[in-house]
Amino acid sequence: NRELRDSEQRFQALFEHAVEGIYENPANGGFRRVNPAMARILGYASPTALMKLTPEETARIYLSPTRREEFLALLGDGDRVTNFESEVRRPDGTTAWIEENVRAVRDSRGRLVYLQGFVSDITARKQAEAAVRASEMRHRQLVEQSPVAIIEIDSRATIERLRVLRESGVRDLGDWFGENPAAAAAMVMHFPIVGMNRAALQLLRAVSVEEVVANVERILTPEAVAMRREALLAVWAGRHLVDGKTRFTALDGSVRVVHQRWWVPLDGARPLFERTQLALTDLTETKLAESALRASESRFRMLLEQSPVAVVENDYCELKALLEDWRAGGVTDLAAHFDAHPEALAAALGKVRLVSINRAAQRLFGGGAPVDMPTMLERINSPDVSAARRGNILALWRGELVNEGEMTFAGPLNGRTRHIMHKWSVPVVDDAPAYQWAQTVLLDITEIRAAEAALVAERARLAVTLRAMA
């Protein structure tokens, strides 16, 4: 009897102080025995408060109204239900997750008398699992929705092959490739794709990973094969990243220009060769746009170079900054400032930088030979030229973007006076003046002026003749 009492006390202590919840349920529901841990897990102040619940109130502890029926259906005629997970509602309105392991106690005729259950609070685990699932879903969506094409490759077999080669005495993989072209080609073309995102399928114009795997040899261009070989050489040398531009042939036959980055992610210091990744950024449209831009630039440059009209391009940015400094320093009348300070005009003209000069301007200023700005100004220096350049600066001071007129200077070849119509202008790009692209268009009207002078002289001669005849 004493041993029985000791045993009873020991089990009672275990019942009272157990970390897990322990309960007994009558067959019709409710609680007839509950330990403190059970009350704590379900959010009740004491076991007594929990045992006062009616069978209906006990059933409502489960967040799902059909959860108790699901449990009884799972138990059926059996004796145990294990790892039964449920979300429960606590009296304060919060919820928790529990895991039940239950034993059925039946009478001699097999009828259910009561249930003995052991309950664990798995809320933290469920929250952690939910966080992991949410994180996995978030990262999966990031990969799936990424505009960068990502292909995942299992490189373990290739790495094992490289290990065997090294152990067999191979020291230089590049030399081995050259000596064993067939084996090298087989290794390079061993491309076991595990998965790929939507951008990769779209890039290769494929509908599934299986379609890509079946057409790898068709997709890999010689350039792509060369980069694959470079990646193997990198692994052999202990490197885990190779990138550069290459080309792939999509399944619709189009050639895609891409920036390829092959890399092996690391788990600490351990390379995860089974998760080798190939990231492809499609540059095809960019390259086409660049080609179109170069063609357009070449066309317009050719039009400018071959134009019969002389064009000089200057950068007025530094001059614009100088003028702003003068304005901030108190200069209000720039023309008067130039008259009072001739060196200021020279300083302003020194801020104008020559950008380009077309062939017509070369012929006009240099007689066909290349000429730089100082030489050009020296050859065509005249009061008219100085006045025209001064006028451009004054127009810029007033906020005007155009200045035009006529000027004369001595030609560089025979010294003959050239009559030039000039128009200086600053183009507007994106609603802002492009001072760095200021242009001066020069039209040689010497012959026109000569013809006009000859006409005037002829009219005068005719007038004299007519008066004599009269």
C-alpha cells in the first residue's frame, strides 16, 4: 500500500508539473481532468476554469468548427491518434497551435469511455514554418518575376569528373582539353538544367524546361560553348564566377545577345555546385538600338561633313558660366563693360571651345587643309569677324539663342575679300539650351555680292549711255 501511495504521488506530481498539457475527455466531450500546463496552453487561468466548459464550449475551442468531428472520424474504431495539429482560440481572442497525441480508453464491448490526451504548444514552430513558407514564396516570386533570366544547373557530376582528372595526374585542364577534344566537348556540353524562371523561358522562346533540355546543343552557340569552357577552367582554378557577353540561339531561330554571369553560390565556405546558376541579361534590343544609333549618328555626321554649307560647332558652356559670374559681380551692361575693358572681351572669347568644323568650313578657312581654331582665327581675322563673335556673346548675355548678319575677311589662298553670311544659334534639346552644341553656319556670298556689284556697275554704265543718246 505504501508503494502504491508513493507511486500515486509520483505520478500526480508528474501530472501537475508536466510541461505538456494532459487531459481526459469523456466520450461526450468536455474535460474531466486537466493539468495546469493544459490550462496554460489553452489560455485559461486554471484547470478548474477549463473543466467548467460544457462539451459545446469545449468543441468551440478549435478554430475550425468541424475539427472535433474530423478528429473522431480519424480515430474511428482505433486506439490512437498521433500528431493531430489544430489551431485553437484562447479566451482573450488570440489563437495558438497545438499538437495532440491521444489514446482511446474503451470498455469491454469496445465502446469509447474517455480519451487521454497529451498536448504540445507548437505555436512557435507553426509561426516559424509560416515565416519560412512566406520567405520561400517571396524569394520564389522574386526569382520568377525577375527580368533577369536565371537558369539553375546541377554541376556535381562535372565537378566529380574534374576531381577524377586531377587525381589521375592532370595539372593543366586547358592542355587536357586540347589533347582530348572529344572528351572535352562531352564535358562542356554536359549541361544538366534543374530549373529556370519565366524570363529564361521567354529569352530562349521556350515553353518548358524540358523543351530547353532537349535542345541544348541547338541553343548553345560557339560563343556560349567557349564561355562554358571558360567556366570549367575557372572552377579548375578555384574560382566560382565568370561573366561576359555571349550569344544564344533561341528556339524560334533568333540570336539573342546576352550578358552572362555563371556563378556558384556558397554555403559558408562550401560551394553549392548542385545550385550553379547562370544569369542572363538580354542585350539584344539594346545592341540593336546601339547599332541603329550608330548608323543614325554616322548618317547625320556624313550629312554634316558633306554639306556644301560651312558649319562650325563650339562649346559655350564655360563662357556661359563666366557671364553668370560677371552678372553676379555687378556687370549690367556687357557692351559697355567690353568697351571699358578690352581684355574682358579677349577673356570671354578664350572661353569658347571649338568642337568640330566640317569640310566646307575647312575649305572656306584653310583652302582645303585641316586647320585649328587659333590658325583659323588668325587667317580670317578682321574687324567684321571680331564684331560677329562679339555679337554672339552679347546675344548670349541677353538670353537670346540666335545672332546673324554679314561679315568680310581676306581669303586664305589669294587674299581676296570674302563676303560671308553668318548665323550663330544654340539648339534647344529637351526644352533646355544645349550651349555645348552651339553652331555657326557660314554661307559664302562673295559671288553674289560680286554679281550685285557688277549689276549695279552695268546699270550705271547703261544710264550714262542712255543719257548720252538722249
